[in-house]
Amino acid sequence: MSARLTLADVTVTRGARAVVRGASLEVHEGEIVGLLGPNGAGKSTLLRVALALVPTTSGRVRLGDVDPYASERRALAKLAVLLPERAGTGSGLSVREVVRTGRFAHVGPFGGESAADRAAVDAAIETLSLRDLAPRRFDSLSAGERKRVLLARCFAQEAPLFLLDEPTSTLDLGHARALFGAVRARVRDRGAALVAVHDLGLAAAVCDRLALMHDGALVAIGSPTEVLTEQNVHDTFGARASVEVDAREVRVHIPR
């Protein structure tokens, strides 16, 4: 499998502090990699590094064989798409108009909407079950609905790599599972996803591999059973937990 994203010994500093320290990770075609860690661990920064949205101090970043720090934004938008943790207001746009903004990298020199643009937007709206919301103003929606709209915008962009920052933080369990099901369907055809997730049990259920971050460093990378050990959970989150593993799932229990 070829790597959609390669991070090699990446360090990002802000002032005197290293917010990402020597991070190395590959995300391959066909897989969802969950990025775990406490608040302030560096997860959001690492996602933004992949699209050259923050400067690196050292290390190498590649989207396939492309250096994002030497590429222009429209070209990068055809390779990777970022879903931020927090949704904006939408500036009075309708849901469909927000989803359509994901097509900016594909719009021709005259700026009109092509048949391909319409098809991509319609497909994204259908995939995220947003048809009834399509005419509504984005800023009238709930936080969970906004998150689904922004994921639809990512789908409409049709980039092979998804960089998703806490995509399920405002969703109920049903919509969270549906969201990951939609992402799984997209990455199956030569795509990939790196997803920051706060729910350890959900991450274990939906991700192929996990990458555990603590204090800016990637401290464990592997299958859910390899990463979500009681010792790793304690060392990273400072919480005592019991971890149960069977043939179907990994269950993480953190006592009250």
C-alpha cells in the first residue's frame, strides 16, 4: 500500500516550546488512523502540518510524493482536506452553498458550476443525509448538524486524504457511527484518513490503527489492541482504566 501521508521526524515549535516533537507516521491507502491524546497533546497541530498550515522547525512532510510546503493551495486541495474541530458561522450561506465551497479547487477559469460540481455536491449531501437541510441557513443549524455539513463539504472536495479534527465531538452515537461509516466508504477506494478522536472506545471500533500522542510526541502507533493498553492509557491520560479485548472489539472502561 502506498502512503497518502508521510510525516518523518517532524517538529513544530512555538516560542521556546515544541508543540510537536519528532513525529513520524505514515497513513496508507485504504486505512483510517485514529489520532489520540489529551487536550494540548499536539493533535490539531499535526493535522495542520499535513496541509502546510503551520511552519515546521524540522522534518519532512509528503502528501504522496508532493511536498505541501512547496505547493500552492489549489493543488493541495486536490490531495487532502481538513475538517476543523470548530465550525464557523457560514456567513449567511445555505447548507448547499457551504457544501459547494468544497469545490473551489475544481472550479474553472470562469467560475461557473459544472455538471461534475453539481454531482459531487448532491452526492455529498445524500451521503450525510442532509437533503432536508440543504436549503436552510448554515448558521441556523445545531452544532452536530453543522459538523455533518462540513464533512459533506470535505466529501464534495473529492480529495483522497481526509484530515478530521474531532469530527464526532458534537454528534450522538448514531450519527458518529454513520459518519465513520461514510468515511470508511470513501477511503476504501484508494483514500485514507487521519482522524483526531477523543472517544477511545469509538476509535478502537472504527480505526484500523491508532497513534497515541502525549506532550507533542507520538508515543505509540499500532493496532487498537497494541495501543490501548492499561499502561498507555494511564501514562497518557493520567487515568486508571481497564481494557477488555475480545475477537470483536476493544473496550476501555475508566471508572468514576
